[in-house]
Amino acid sequence: MTMVKKSITVTDQQNQWIHSQMATGHYASDSEVLRELIRKEQIRNTEIDTIRLELSKAEKLGFTDLTPTDIMYAVIEKRNEQKTKQANNFQ
């Protein structure tokens, strides 16, 4: 995957938080912290889109046999598929 260099501005508080994340040892650079945040947001957006789609389908049908738990598991499955896809893109 091609990397693009970006320059961003953050507040002092945000910078301290980024450095505290790096201090945990889970990240080698501030770029890694930010990329992880972006990945998480992408996954979250996919989950929200999936829920909205399922709700829209259910509204059009009037009723659904799926329970809220069924829908939640479908979202989790989509999220896991997204994570696997992203992991494969970084290999």
C-alpha cells in the first residue's frame, strides 16, 4: 500500500495523549498512533453503515425475524471481515 506523507496540527493536549500512547510501547511513532485511530474509525463507520442498512431493510419489510442480538452479531461478523481484509492489505 502506498504511503502519503501528511503534516497535521494538534493541540498540546492531543500531542501529550499521542506521546502517552507511544510510551506504552504499543506504538513506535506518532504516525502509528494516528493510523490506528483511522483504522478504528473506518471499522466503526462500517459497523454504523451495516446497522443502518439492516435497519433500512427491516423498515421496508415491516417486520424482521432477527433479534437485536442477531443484528449485533451480523455487525461483529462484518467488522471481523473488515479487520481480516485490512490485515491482509498490510502483509
